[in-house]
Amino acid sequence: MQVDWGDAERRLTARVSVLTGAKGGTYPSANSVLVRGDSETFLIDPSTEVVQRGGTPAPVDALLHSHAHEDHMCGNRLFADARVHIHEADLPGARSLDGMMAIFGFQDEALERSFRRAVVDEFHFEPRPDAEGFADGARFDLGALCVEAVHLPGHTRGHSGFRIGEDVFFLADVDLTGFGPYYGDAWSDLDQFEESLHRVRDEDFAYYVTSHQKGVIEGRADFVERLDAYLGVIERRHAAMLEFLSEPHDLAEMAAHRFVFRPTAESPVLAQVETRSAELHVARMLARGEAVEVETGRVRSI
């Protein structure tokens, strides 16, 4: 359905608009991008805000997903007649609820059931078995401009950004917030995320759009400054963990110490995210020779 977004639609160019999510796209909301071509209109990552408003400022021919997380796929049920495109590595998360839940890898059954309900009830998830997979470098010709996929794994296996025409780059969940990179799921990978951040640093555009909070960043200089600060969070976490491991600890003790979230943060998924993040950093320490396993499951830094 076509609806007027008023000031919540920010036009970056004549053909590209950002549909701003609640509180600047702060999770559980997100920022979506509407791309109007001469032959087709694409909507990138339809948010909860799109569902609540009941549509977009223009009819949509296809949905383009950066990855298969709950806050990026809300509009699948709203645009039942639109094609769905997502990186081939994240296809399971678009095609079924079980496929999406596998991405998170919940170990606690009660937590898994609770989050599964939230994905459906709060994020309006609807399976799209018709979803089509794309690969790195895939180009979508909308008429008058193209959208090109840039595979940026680490957040999820298929996480991707998009070059939109010659002026706009959509960064998805390379969100450049002070919180830093999120790699706390079963399908996350620390090394890949870091490599993706180095890769995206070479992109030169007039506008960069993040899914959350930062929204629109104008100019490469500001983008690079924010990206370098965002990348630095990884090393700060790593250094803090190494210091903590001056005495032997296991992953549960590291998770309880909190290296990703603030001590005051509350969420049922905190322990799992902290544990998975610590697991990835410990694997890096062992590979680098920065730490040793002193007994089964307990690690000490060197």
C-alpha cells in the first residue's frame, strides 16, 4: 500500500529515500531504504515502522534483505506479491522460521520458545519459501540505476551491504554505533566481521546509511572516522578479555563479567551473546598464542 511518510521519509537523491525507524532506527526498529527505478521499485529491509504505517511512499516490486535477522524482515507479510531477495547464505532464515532460529543457535529451550514467539508476534515474521538467493556482486537493474550487493559476512553468514546507484551505500548492521560490532550469534564470525569492515572502508559514496541509530552519514571523511572507531571496539574488547584472563576463567565466568553489554543492561539473551562473543575472542587468543588452556574449559592469558 502507498502511504505518505511525511518528514520520516528523507530523500537523499531523486530516487533514493531513507524511511526512518522509531528513535532513529534504534532496535527493535530499523531504517529502511526505498529505491525508485524507472522499471521497478525496491524496498531494502522493511522495518517494524513500515508495517505499523501500513506501507511505503511508493508501490514496491521487490524486497531486498541485507540479512536474515528479525528486525530486517518485518514487511515480508505486508508485501506478499513482491519478490524477495537475500544472500544465498542467509536463505534459510527467509524461507522458514526454523531456518531463522538456527541463525541464533539458542541453547536454552525456554529462551528459544520465547524468542520464536517474539519473532512472529512483535516482528511480524512470515516465511517466504519463494525467496531467491543472490551472491556477492549481484546487480539488480531497476531502470535508470542499479543496486549491487556487497557481501559483508560476520554479523551473519550472508550479511550484505548495497551500492545504490552512484551516491548511496547501505551499510546494514555495520551500524557504526558506540556499542560496536555485534557477533554474538551461532552464525556470527569475528574474523569475517573484521575483514568485512576493512573491505567496506574502500567504498566511496556521498551518503552511507546504517540500519540503526546513525542513519545517514554524509561524506567519506565522516564515514571513515566512524568506521575506524567502530572497528576499534573489537580490539578494546579483546584487550579487556586478555586482562581479565590474567587469572584462569571459563566462558561462563567471562560472560558474567560482561565485555559486550553494560553491567546495567537487562535482556534474556545477554548470557548467550556474551558467551558466544567470548568464545570467538578466546579462539583468536589461542590461535595467536596469547592464551593457553590450563585445564579443560579454563583459559589464562600469557
